[in-house]
Amino acid sequence: MAAVFVTIIIAASVIVISNAFRVSADERTRQFGLLKCVGTTKKQIVKIILYEGVVLSGIAVPAGIILGLLVHFTGIEIVNFLLMGLNSLTENPLILNFVFALQAILLSVIVSLFTVLLSAWLPARKAAKISVIDSIRGAGTLKVNEKQIRANPIIKKLFGVEGAIASKSIKRNRRNFRATVISLTVSVTLLIVVGSFGEQMRTMTDVFYPDIDATVAMQFITSMSLDYGDGEGTVIREFATLDSGQANEITERLRGFGDTPVYGAGNEYHSYQASIPREMFTPKLLDIYGDYFDDEFPLPIAFAVADAVSYAELCEIAGVPIGSNILVNRYTHYQQGGREIFAPYIFGEQTLRVTGRYDDTAFDLPLHGELAMTEVPGEIYYASTGAVIVIVPEFDVTEYFWFAKPTDKDGFIEYAFDVLDGVVFGGNETQVNTSIVDI
């Protein structure tokens, strides 16, 4: 990518700088003619123009390096600031560092000198080829076209006399016209390319928060530590939890900021797995993973929860009474060329056998309803991770998210910080991470 940008920039720079040197050389045609009269060779004429480029580079290159370092440092700080929200969602944040790379600076100096010298050499070579008589006469590279130039009648009709004069001027000096057009074309190309990268950065929010109508996201998340004890299979886990009652209380307090719409959703996916019978898999899922599944295959199960108001709405959508367990019948398969979303399970009010992944916990989980792919809210799908996702009335979760769309975003963020700062979570408090993301 850097090579593509450098190539485009060098091409644009050569065109622009070379045009400037050519205009300068044309203005001094008589001077070069007088120098040739006193014995100056073509090689010396070329050197004169090249030395001008070297002197100009001696001023412009250091200034460009200093300005480039300042822009680099400022850009790094801005990017890190913009990535703060995304970094809060991962244990391996992406942080860019400002590095004073001597090799890069030396390469910049070499590339800059090459660009300037190439730009100066092209018009210098042409100026050196002009004969002494033509130089003294001031003919230079200006060639008079004896043929009468006519303006395009369509241009004259569209733009009037001014347009006709402009059209004739362009035809008389096609070289400047070509240089200007190419320069503008390259500039527009760079603008589009840089703009597309900016647009991709803006759409990254949609990738991390798909189908979510919110401008602020808050999260409670815990890190888990495992202690395998004596090595005989006993695993001691340390982590914090957030119970559904506490989550509902926080949600209602957040909604109290000017009647702000808030959607609360969380999940627990670390601790349990469910044995899924093979006949419950859809043909699509079997086509992808059929070789890995036995008659019953244990899959990680996530217990998803929502705030009381949102959970009641989900029960209504699924057509089940409040207190029911709802299967999220949606799966995203990532493959070469993109992703595919489909329904992975055949729902029939099954009862899943759930076991603990780190202990001897075991219980039955009846499924009372399902949410199809188009019925799963983006908040639930974003907040839930697991091969099998079941929405339950309440659960102690290790991750919880609040999505809000306040009219006063800055005021709400300050208010939300105060709300989360006063919460006492269950479990190991040192492993709690709460953050607020401006999306």
C-alpha cells in the first residue's frame, strides 16, 4: 500500500515540478542563448538547471521532513484516540506508537532528491537542445502555429466568447494543458483513495456494532483466571458477575437521563456446554461441520439476558410467556469471500442437557420458543457469543452491554460514568472492566 501511494505521489510530483522548471527554463531562453555564445556547452546548461533543483531541495526537503514528522506524530495521536473505544473491547488493544525511523527519513531524502532531479532534468534536456539563434531570438520551446485556430462552435455556444477564447488558449499550449489535466487527475485520484480509507474507518463502527441503533455503548466485562489446583481435574475460577436484577437497576437509572432509550443485554458463555443431538442440526450446518459431529456433540452454550422491558418484547416476538427460554436460531459462518448467516438448528421445543466445562454441574434446559434470523435484535446478537445462544429470564453474567441513543451525548456519557462508577459487582472486583464507547 505504501508503494502504491509513493508511486502515485512521485508521478504527480514529477509532473507538477517538471512543469514549473519548464516554465522557468522558457523564461530564460535568451539567457541560455547568451551563455552558449560565450562557449557554454549543452551539458553545462543541464547542470545549471539541475543545480537549481538541488538548491531548492536543500530548503524544501528538510522542511518537508520536519513537517512530515509533526503530521505523523499528530496523526498517531488522533488514530489512538479514535481507537480507544474499539480497544476497550479487547484484551489485545491496537496502539500505534510514534517511531523516529532514521531509515525512513533517509529513504524520504533519496526519493525526494530523485523526484526533483528527474523533474528538473526533463526540461533541462530540452532547453539544452535549443539552437543558439533560436535561444537569442527567444523562440525557446514556444512554437508558433501558423495554422489558424478555431474555437469549437459547441463550446462557443455553451460558454460564449469567454469559452471560445479559453478553448483557443488551450489549443495553443497543449503541453501546459496536458500537465495541468494530469496533475488534477492524480490529485483527484489521491483524494478519492484517501477518502475511501476514511470511509472504511467510519464503517468499522458498523462492523463492530451491526444493526444497532445507538450512539453510546457501555459495557461490563470480566476477565477470568483459572487455577487447576492439584492437577486432578479440580479447577478454581475467579471472576466477577453481574446478576440480572442489578443489570435491570442500572438500565433503569440510565434511562432516567432525559428519558434516554437504553437496551441492556448480556451473556455468560465461559462456563457451560450443551449436548446437541445431530437431528437438531439443519442440512446447511451439516454441510459445513457434518464431519465433526457425532450423534450428540457438545457445543459451547451462551446464556443471554436482556433488561426486563426488552426481554418482555422478545417473549412477545417469539410468542411465548414471560419466563420462557428462547433459542436464538442464527449462526454466522465466516469463509473466504465473506460471511453467511443462516438458521443452524431445527427447533422442536427440545430440552438440552447442559454440563459445566470446569466442574460437575449438570442440568436440563427446556426450550420454549425461538427467534428466527430476522427477529434477533442486533443488541442481543452483539452481546452474545457462543455456538448455541439461549435467552433466559435471568442469569449471573460475565459480560453485559448497554446501548443508548441520548439527545445529549456528552452529558449522558458523563452521567453514565457516575452510574457505573458507583456499582459494586459480585465476585472478584479486581477483574472487572467497565467502559463507555462513543459509537
